[in-house]
Amino acid sequence: MKITEQEVRRVAELANLALTPGEIARMAADMDGILSYMDQLNELNTANVPPMAQVLFEAEETATLRADIERPTIPNPEALANAPLAGAGYFKVPKVIER
């Protein structure tokens, strides 16, 4: 499977990235390598491998997640205390969808 530079440019445009011609060529090669590796993985026989519903399991003391316990939320002024810019009780962020 070959990734074209035009496809890389389109993905970069969707991600709002400005890539140089050298970066576009490198990304095309990198993405092509990733997809080639995925093609190799698709060749593996997985007929006798049971599907996994999830990687976490009931493991009592070895469980990796904390219990989901309801707690009071952080007060709005405390949440906004370290915000670089806040107003009207919200985080203010720069507009990113602009062309």
C-alpha cells in the first residue's frame, strides 16, 4: 500500500499542520512503513486466538483502576484558578477553527 504525498498533505490540512516538503516526504515514507507492517500483521493466522473483550479483568488487589466513587465536583473558582485566561466562569481558549 503506497501513501502519496497528496494524501499526506490532506491529512496535514485536516490536522491544521504546516509541513515542509521534506517533512511531507518523510511522513509519506513513515506512514507507508506503518501500513506495510500492518499488512504483515494481517497475514498472521489468528483463527485459534480467542477475541478479547477488554484487557482489564477482575483481579481484586492487582486491579489497575481505582473504584468509581462519586465525589463532589471541584468548585468553579478553584478549577479556573490556574487558567491562563478565564471569563464568565469558563476557560477561554484561542479560536482554532479559522482559515
